[in-house]
Amino acid sequence: MSLQWEPQWVDEVVEYAGMRLRVKRDKVTGLYACPVCGLGDNATYLLTAKDLFYHIYAHAKKAERYRARVQYEEESREEE
């Protein structure tokens, strides 16, 4: 009897709310692996496609914090 989980990953295209994403899914448990987190020690596994897309959205929101904001100043031109 084994006490460890041995995943059997298959590539799958998941669609939720009109968005498509190619991910790995375990045949036995049905868990989705986050493609951003990857597999292994730092992996995140999710139960539903909805959870997966909210997790991907959280990655996007976190990345938004590190984007540089550029502000443009309008040049003042005096009309003669």
C-alpha cells in the first residue's frame, strides 16, 4: 500500500467564461495544475476550472503591482 500520490498528468484545454487555457490535469484525482506555478514543490493544484481561472487572475493582479506606471505631461503650447 502506497501513501504517496503518483499523478498521471494529461494535457487538457479548459474553457471557462469564454477563456481557454491549456493545463495539466491528473487522470485519477481530476486536479488541475496551475501552469504559472508549475509542477513540483511550489505547485498549486485546484479542483475546478473556475478555481483555476480565479487563481490565474490572482497571478495577473500580483504582476500588475510590479508594472511601471508612466505618466505623460502635456506640453503647453502657447498659441500666438
